[in-house]
Amino acid sequence: MPYDRRRRKRDHGQVAIEYLGFIPILMLVAVAVIQIGLIAYTAQQAGTAARAGARAASLRQDSRQACAEAVSSWLADGTNCPASYGDKDVTVTADVDIPSIVPGWNFGQAHKTATMPLDH
């Protein structure tokens, strides 16, 4: 019986130490999940920008302005939407900078393309 009490006393802080050692792994997983969510959101916003830009360009309006207005305000500064006119249609490619929550990491841009017929 005395042996069990001594052993329990020695192991008292072991769980706390193990938990503290696991916290960095949990933080890394949380950062990765948030970053993947940002990448997916940016790709969705790029698709929206490309469609809005192509719609505006098909009506002979400013595609770049339509693209910038179609994305969230915090992504609009990193948005570029050049239009390429063909004989019967227009193609707009939206490039949106992917934000990073870790300083120094660069994930590039999300690229999405939309084509619409020209309105004559």
C-alpha cells in the first residue's frame, strides 16, 4: 500500500508534461487547416472574379473593375483580371494572390478562367 501512494505522487505531473509536449503539434495542425481553408476560399473568389470579369467584358465594360468588385475587399488589392478578346467571345483569367498566415511563406496565386460570348 505505501508503494502505491509514492508511485502516484511521482506520476502526478506526468500528464501535464505530456500535454505541453503535444501543444506544438496541435498548433501546427491548426495553422495548416486554416491555411488550407484560405487557399480554398481564394480559389473560389478567383472563380467568382473571372466570371464577373468575363460578364463585364462581354458587355464591353471594364473587366478589371468588375473582377476587383467581385472578390472580398481584403483580396481585391492582389487581384488581376486581363481580358482576351476573340472573334465571338472573351476570356478573362483572374489571378488572386493567396494570403499566408505564416510570414515568409508564399503560396502564389489562384488562377481561374471564364469565357463568355460577346454581346453584339
